Amino acid sequence: MSEAEIVHPVPVEEARAWLAPMSTTFLQETSGEPFDHLVEFWERDWTAEQVWGARAGGRWVATLVAEPRTITVPGRAGATLDVEADALTAVAVNATHRRRGLLSAMLSQSLLQAREAGQPFSILIAAEWPIYGRFGYAPATDIANYVYYPRRGRISPAAAGTVRQVEPAELATIAPRIFDRARVSRAGQVDRRRDWWPRRLGTEGYRPRFHGKPPNVYVHDGDDGPDGLLWWTPEKDFDLHDDHLGAISVGDLITASDTAYRNLWAYLGGIDIVDEIAVPRRPVDEPLRFLLPDGRALRLVGGGDDVWVRLLDVAAALSARRYSVPGSLVLEVTDPDGDGYAAGRYLLEASDDAASCVRTERSADLVLGQRTLASIYLGGWSLRQLAAVQGVDEASPGAIARADLMFGTPAAPWNATSF
């Protein structure tokens, strides 16, 4: 059997052959019209320098893409700040070539490129939990999947604002502004680049990326223009003679105002002949239940980890965000994974509206692993939760409590966008 070679960059001419092992790994078709559409989709936005692969015997057997994406991190007083991060996606290794170090080789090269580009951390959404911990990634945000039973509890719309149905092409022109306004309300939100909307909605020559039936698309208009969007698709038909009502699934619900939030949920709850609404990929602290007369009409049915973080430059990452209370901490960070980019001792100092983090020789207040620091970075976990299971050493009394006050966020971090 021939030895595999790592290839980077991968030219666009190889896109079709490169996509085959990725499609196989993710249980997608590798021929026919669906695969042709996938190839067309990738070729239009191909950037060779962002693509890695492994080839053996003339066939691609592994894939990886690392692209810059913007993500929100905690800012001052509940606001957020944008940071450019390295985003890992399309990671696949053919089952015929597992445990040969191919992922390690590609990922080592991509992380080095990200660090040299000045990106303070890397992010990904993990297909399987055990894979990425050995490279230093750790879960930093969660998502929740809900089912809303509107016949058990509906809310009244607000007096202001209106909901109107639109075509996908119209939504494509206004959705970016709505999303950009909404995403700054929580840490953890990954950007939707300019081509995200045409690619998803099937405009500007792209084929739509909806699965199943075409969506029903809506916009909320507030006093200052569009400030909310929603689309849903039917999932189950209704039969009035058997008293079986229908079911729908929400594909996206994005709001930039409290009024839009209330009115779009009120619209969903008022749809006739529907008694079950699936609402996946939502915040773990979804506030809807407190608007409902019966909060149990919104039922949590699943969810779990979403964005994983791997710190590449601790000083830059901790300086890039803001903290809930002023304070200082000396952090001794261990990093046994990969190239150990995060290892060192750092002085973090935060004021009401600024933060700095530099290497220091001072005595440590806390000794913790890079993965632990990555998990608390966006505010998704507290250090107290992780200390008992991840070996945090509290060298200065009260340092864990101080860290939790500083790193905590008013709302749970949430990412609405797969990548």
C-alpha cells in the first residue's frame, strides 16, 4: 500500500476528487446530481491556500479546510467584540487510512499557519467528541434543541412591529443587516460572510441549500426597518378526520430586538393546523418559556456541545475580550497537546473598559490547562464547574471565584451558524 502524502495548497482543479472522501465520511452521495451540485457549490468559493488534503496511490484519502471567520467574544456591559479566528471545517479521513497520522499532519500545518497569521485561537464544530481533545480543542459553547407545542401555550404579539412573508430572493437582500445587528448580542456568534446568504437561499446563481421542501420565509419590520427573520418548512401533514395536526421545523429565527423576538414567536404559535414546532440550534437559556402562559409548552429535547476552541496565543486571546468585573489574575497555563502554543505564565489585568494580558514571572494565582481556559473563554462554562474534574490548582485563595466573576457573561454564548 502506497504511503500517503500531505498536499497543501490544493488547486481547484482537484475539487471533485478531493470532495469524494469528505462526502463518503459524512455519508453523502459521491456521484450523480447531488454530488455535482456539491462540487459546483465548493468550486465557486475555492481558496487553495485554505485547503489541505492527503493523497495515496493517486486518490484523495483525507481533507481539511482552515478559513478565517469572525466570532463574537465578550465585550463590555453585555456587549460583544469581533475577533478573527481560524475556523476548521470539512475534516475527514477515509476509513482506509485511519491512525496513520494524516489528521495530525494536516492540523499541525493549519494551526501553525493560523498562528503565524495572528489568529489568537482556532474554532470548530466537532463531529465526534474524542477526536479533537488530543489537539487541544475544548467545547466552549452549547446549543439546545426544542419542540414548541403551541396549543399548550401561545403568546400575544407586541403592539408594535409587523410580520410579513417574503420570497427568499428578497430576504437575501436584507438578511445580512438583520443578522449583523443580532449577532452582537451574544458571544460565540460566527459570522455569515457575504456569500453565505446567496449560497443558502439560492440567489446569485447558487442552488438553494435547503433540505426537503422549500421554506416559508418571513421578515419582521420594526420602527427602524427589518429587525427579524424566520423560515420554516413543513415536516408532517395534517388529517382533520383523524384529529392529527401538522408539524413544522424552524430553520432560522434571528432577531435584533425584543419586539421582533416576541412577534415572530407569536406568529409561530398562531399558525393553524400545527401542534408541534421543532426549533433546533437555539440558546441553552432560551427566554421564550417565560413569555408563555405555560412554560412547559417549550420542551427541551436535545442539544449539546457546539463551538470548540483551541487557544493559540493566550495573551492575544485574553486581551481581545472584556470582563464582567475589574480584576487581575496570574494564570499558569499548561498545554501538552500538539505544539503547546498556549503554555506559559500570563498576567491578566481587566478594567471596566479595557483588558491586557502579557507574559509574566509573577507567582501564579491559578494553574490550569489550556483546554480548561478555552472552555471558559467565551463564558460558556465556569471555572468552578471544571476545577474538580480538570485539575485546576488554586494557588491563591479565592482565585477561582475571582476568575468566574471576571469571565462570566450575562447570557450564555450561542452560535446560530454551522460552519
